[in-house]
Amino acid sequence: MHDTQQIFAEFDRHINEDEKPSAYFDALMQSGAFPKTHPFEMLFALKGIEQNKEHHPEGDVWAHTMLVVNNAAREKAHSQNPRALMWAALLHDIGKPKTTMLRRGRITAYDHDKEGGRLAKQFLLSCGQSGEFAQRVTALVRWHMQPLFAIKKLPFFNPKAMAKETDIAEVALLGLCDRLGRGISDAHEIQRQEQNIALFLERCLEALGQKV
């Protein structure tokens, strides 16, 4: 447990202090020094997990996660709890290794948000984090797909349940980091994704009977 907490502390320092946290994590991965002991093997498992190229041209789940973490590092000043946002960014797709499969020629990862919430909690508690912090991060991971569900008007959109567990504005912030985590640099596309997140917030407020 002592080694686990030491590794976690090092991860925690880089993810919260580095301007571009991916540099540290990618260096560990490329050098073969990334820890494979529990619970860090959950993150190591992201490497090589393929994604649908139409939605994720940036590469595998690890490549996507690194982009999301860097986005979160840029956006964390807007968060009410930057540390929770950063860990949610790192762990948001931790459920994909167990849920990714090929269906009718398409790569899918249905319910990776739900599986990810379970694994994120296990990860953080295994590293000696408080139940309160683990729950805060877990809720963001669990609900991080809601912006997409809202924008596409899918039946999985459940703002009332989400609002009971987490701050919708924090989900929106993580959602923006996630949606831009595809190597997007075009100003018009960035603006479109920002508008999508604004639409998500609008639909949440409407569903909750609050003023837009």
C-alpha cells in the first residue's frame, strides 16, 4: 500500500501541477516504467484499446485520454474542484477495456461510463483516497456521456439522476474536454463543440424545470 500511495502522490502532483500532464504519463508509458500493479494496471490497459475511427481519429483510448487530460489542465481554472476534474479526466474512459467490442463491424464501448464509475471508485479507494473525493470523481466519470446523450436526444439522457449525484456544470466542463480530446484544433470546430456543451446545459435546465 505504501508503494501504491507513493505512485499515486506522484501522479497526483503531475496531473495537478503540469501544464501538459500527458508529457509525464507518455514518458512513463514509452519507457516501460508505467506501473502495472493494482490499481494502476487499469490505466495501463487503456493503451492499445481501439476506438471507432470516425469518432476518434486521434487513436486508441490512451491517446484520447492524454488529450482530454491536457484539455482539463487548460480548463481547470473554471472548475469548482480542479483536482476532481483532473482525476475524472484521467479516469473517464477507464471502463473501456472491459466494454469495448466489435459489433457488426463497428467498435463500440456501450456502458463504459457505468463500468468506469465503478472502476474509478475502486481505483481511488485502493490508493487511499477519501470516500468523499472518490465519490466526487466517480460521479463525473459515471455521467460524462450525458452531454452526448443530450445533444443527440438519446433516451439515456437522465439529468434528474445526474443532478442528484454531481454538479451538472462540472459534467459540462469535463464533457467539453472530452469532446475536444480528438485532436481538434480548428477554431470553427472548437466553437461548435462549445455550442454543443451550451446546448447540453440548456436541456438539463429545461428538464429540471429551471430557468435557462
